[in-house]
Amino acid sequence: MNNDKIQDEIIEEFSMFDDWLDKYDYLISLSESLPMIDPQKRTEKYLIEGCQSRVWVASELQDGRVVYSADSDAIITKGIIALLIRVMSGRHPEELTNIDLYFIDQIGLSENLSPTRSNGLRAMIAQMKLDALVYTQQQNNK
């Protein structure tokens, strides 16, 4: 397991809660920290396939690092994507293609999501890593 300060902070934050109702409340509160996607990017092009709710994720390369923004029509999903962005945004693309998102299992997120939300989580991660892979290839072709 890789040691990652941001993921470790998230694990510590979630460890303060004893039950999943409290963790869901915390997840909902995290949705407010989500970097808002440009309204012009709330289109089919940025819509994540495989999510029960509608989730848009956009990325751009800034100073050699991938910066994500997102939105969702579901509050819990907004909290989940806020966590993913907190961990993944601002990193070099090549680091993101193989990132171990161990916090997901450590906080019990995957086991406490419905099957459709779990599929959505996997789809969001896959798209974010795919974006990073595209940036890696673009940088390697320069």
C-alpha cells in the first residue's frame, strides 16, 4: 500500500464516525467542497456512463498536472466525486494512471454503496484515469 497524505487524512476523518449514517451525512457535507464544473461542460461529452445519477467530470492539464472539476444531480454522488477530486486533482498524469485509491476500502465506502452506486464509482475512477492517460500520451508525444 502506498502512503498518501491526502488519502490518510480522509481515512482519519471518516474514522471519527461510528456508523454509516453519520458517514453519509459527512459525505453529503463534502459535496459543498466540490470544484464546480463550468456550466458549458455539463454536456453529454463529460457525462460519466454507468452511473445511476448524472455525473459530469471535466479535466484539464495545468502546469503539467491534471485538474478535475465535476457536478452531479445526486448529493451523495457529489460527495463521492468530491473525495475523488480531492485525492486525484493536482497530480501529474502518469501518477494518476496507476494510483492506488486505497482510501475507498479503508473507509468502507465500496461495501456501503448500492451496487449501482458502486458501478458509478468505478466508472468515475475509470474516466478520471483515462483522462490522465490521454494527458500522459500527449506529453510523451511532444
